[in-house]
Amino acid sequence: MAHAVLSGFQLGTHHITSPVVLAPMAGITDLPFRRICRRYGIGLTVTEMIASRAVEQGRERTERMAELDDDESPVSIQIAGSDSKFVVDAAHWAVSRGADFVDINMGCPVKKICKQVAGSAMLKDEALVARTIRAVVEAIDIPVTLKIRTGWDEPSKNVARIAKIAEDEGIQMLTVHGRTRSQMFNGHANWEDIALAKDAVSIPVIGNGDVVDGESALEMLRISGADGVMIGRAVQGNPWVLQEVHAAIMGLDKPAKPSAQERWDVVLEHMQHLASHHGVKFASKVARKHVAWYSKGFRDSADFRGYFQRLDDWQQQLDVAEAYFLSLDTEVMASL
């Protein structure tokens, strides 16, 4: 099945050359993070989810979440909501911000979103799904894509029906996270359920859930027959996994692990992008989680994380991180 994705796929006027997509993750896939990830063989980036009502309120933070690089294309801005008026306004706003595609989120399992009958709560109301998609597709001239889960819970799984509705209403690419809403992020993603969506439609289907390396990506493609792979949590602190998955899908040699110096260069660049994008004060907070993720699995990483996350001086954070990452000699890293 992996060979089916070698040529990528068409999305509107864009040919997505690499079938590896970076998942939208709240509070994580901001511009600095996407900028780092883009060099590792991904064909499409997606912003973190933006609530349609937040767009109406015009907050500065919402604008920053949708900020795209001048050369960041193809890129999708993801919106959420179930009130057609607000969702359509958010879609127009996304187009005006330079999005190549607008992605509608019907997969977010978070209680706060579901209580507003948005995210994965929408899967319980198939008429609402159809209405919302139709409103957005009719309102804008760029391709509209959709991200879903396999259903609300095990007894009410409706992934194939939702996929068909999506295609009928004009969705041009569908991403399926192979879990129900009630699973949240627990248990295993059911890649066979992604296959149900793939069998139901002719548009590109992207599989998401539990892809952590090249091997799992190939296995997911084999089972699901999907046209591409979306990777989320495995990328936290490890953008190199994107390169590994890309190589596996393309039948290339597995890339070498980064050296201590290469790893630190990326951490430093990420921190610098955070500072220029968010300002040092906010960057200092955000860096705590990102830098901690980069250290995962390495020597004394628990001690390092505990210490680093208590720091609030930016220069001190830079100095402590540099000392730690450059102390990880290549032999230690190669054995991991």
C-alpha cells in the first residue's frame, strides 16, 4: 500500500508532493514549530485549531495563531465551530490571512469544545455536519478539508457515513484520527476504521493516530490504504521523526539520528523563533514544554526537565539548555 502514496496527491491547484502532514495541535503547532518541522519532508502544514467565535472577537492571540510564513505553502488554517454564521466568517478570515486550504475540525475531543457542539461532538449530528460543510464550501473559493474521528463512541461509530457526507458536500481531503471521541488519546488507534472511510470515498484520505516512526507509518498505510500520514504527538521534541516517516514512505534509506550539535542547533533555532514570534516573556513559558520534549529519553533528562521548567530568565534558559544538549555526546545518542 505504501507505494500508492509515492506521487502525493492533488488538492485544488496544489500538488501535495510529500504525503506526510503535520497534525494541528493546540498550543503546539504555532509558526515557530511549523517552521522547524517544514524542513523535514512534510508536504502540508496545518495551524493549531482556531475557534470560529474567537475570530469574531478579534483577539491578538487569535491573529498570531493564524500567522503564516511568506513561503509557507501549502498551508491550511484549521477552524472549529458549529454555528454556520461564525464558521463561514472564520473561513473568510482564514482566506484573507493567506491560507491555501481551510480545514474544519470535527475531531477535537476536548470537553470545552464538545460542550459547544463543536469538534467531535458534531459527529453525533450528521445533518449538522452536512450543513456546516456546505456553508463553508459555498462561501469560499479555496479547497475545504475536514478532520474527524471515527465516531462519538464505539456503539455510534459512523466514520464511513461521515466520510461520504463530507465528499458529497464538497470536502476535497479528509483526515481520520482512528479513535472515537470517548477514547480521547487512550487505547490504540483503529487503522481498519480509517480504511472504512477510504473505501467510502474517492477524495484523498489521510490517516492519523499512533504513527511514531517509519515502520508504524508503513503499517498504517498498509492496513488503511490511506493516501498519506498525519503525525502529531510523536513530533513533540522530535521533528526528525518526520524525516524518518518521509524516507520510509518514499522507500529511501533511514536517515541518521542527529548529532548532539545538530540537535542543539535545532533547539536553539526553535527557541529563537519562539522569542521573535511571541516575545521573550511568553516564549519563556512555551519553551519549558518544547525544550523538555527535546530532552526526552536522554541521560538525566528528568533532572534537566525539573530544573529547566523552574527557570524564568530567558538567557539562563538558553545557557542551561545549551550546556545540557551539548553534553550529550554522539556515542550516547547513537545508542538510543
